[in-house]
Amino acid sequence: MTLPAQLVLGVLLQDPAVARYGLEICQIAGLPSGTVHPILARLEQCGWVTSRWEDVDPSEQGRPRRRYYLLDPDSVAHVRSALARARTPVSRLGLLRPHAAGGT
């Protein structure tokens, strides 16, 4: 699971009962919409996320309609488990440890 996918799922897990719109997820995750929206589409295809368009008149609101995303209640435990497996402590990566120049 990619780090951006983990960030998006982390946002949705902050309060699984609250639907969030795409730009809100982007802002909280610190990712551009071109990264977040494909992730949301994949999560929806696999059944972890559901979405709906808000029922407003864009001309009255002065903005486009928002699409809201929500973790499927039956998937919350699966998402938590997948995130737990995906996260590797930095201390175990080894790649981030400085090495002496030309050394071992």
C-alpha cells in the first residue's frame, strides 16, 4: 500500500462515521487532488469506500457540488488491519541510517 493511500485512509479513519469531500481529504492529507481522487476511486472499486454527490444547487451555493466519501462501515476493521500491516517503523527500514563515506 502506497504512502499516499495510507494518508487518505488515515483521514477517513479519523472519524469513520463522517463523510468528507474530496478537497477536504486533499487538504488534511497534504496531497494534491490528482493523487487523492484516483486513490478514492480505487478504494471505492474495492468496496472500502462509498461516495455520493451532495444535493445542492451550485448556483445557490456559488460553488460546484461536492462529492462526499465515507468508509464503508463493514470495511473499517479491514482498513485498520491493512494500515497496521502496511506501516513499517522507520527504525526497521535501514535505508535512512547514514553510512560513512566509502565505508560499510
